[in-house]
Amino acid sequence: MCKIGFTGTRNGMTIFQQKALKNILKRKEFEEFCHGDCIGSDAQAHTIATEIKKTKNIKIIGHPPKYNKFRAFCKFDLELKPVDYLSRNRNIVDETDFLIATPDTSERLHSGTWSTIRYARSKNKRIYIIHKSGRVTIDK
């Protein structure tokens, strides 16, 4: 079994990204789904993972940010100690087997989602990038 990490924009996912995420989670065998507990994409992914949890024996793990301004306050099976955004994002990558990302733009600097993707690349992790259209590209 594997552990899946998730990163996405706090602007939220498109309906196409949500459908693609749901399809990936339905197809994959995994035991943990980890996200950063922010508003937008993390909260949407949490809802999808909670739905998947009804048919699969998985745990949803929270890696909350230290600052509450953008926090979603999701209900987790296990919630880790809040840390700063960069550390949280790196912990998600380090503690999972692959990453699913739902960016809202093409690659750019000063984006937490793209920073997390770049970090996952540096760690040679497989990355499923779900584009706004719902198209999925796989790094590695």
C-alpha cells in the first residue's frame, strides 16, 4: 500500500480537476491521503477523500499550517502539529510515496503549489499534475 500527498491552490480546484482527482483516488490502492488543511483545493480534496473513505480503508492525515488565516480546519484521522507552510509542504512530500497536485496556473515562482511540485521533483517522487482542464500529466 502507498501514501498519497496532495497539494493545490487555495483558490480551489475546477470541476474538471475534482473529477480527475476522484478518478485517481478510486483507481489507486493506498492507505493514507495527506494534505495541508487550507481553504480551497485542500478542503475540496478532503471532501473527495472522505467520500472515497466510505469504500476504502484509508486514513486522512492533516498537515495543518501554523497560521490560521487560510486554514480549513478539516476533521482528520490523524492531525500533525502545525508548522510553517514551507515545512508543511515538504513534510507532505517526504512522508508520502507520490504527490497529486492541482495548480491553477502554469509553473511559476512564489506559488506554494509549484514550490511543492519542484520539491517533489528534487526528491524523485512521482507527481500527478491535474491541470485546470482535468488533463493529467505524470512526472517520472
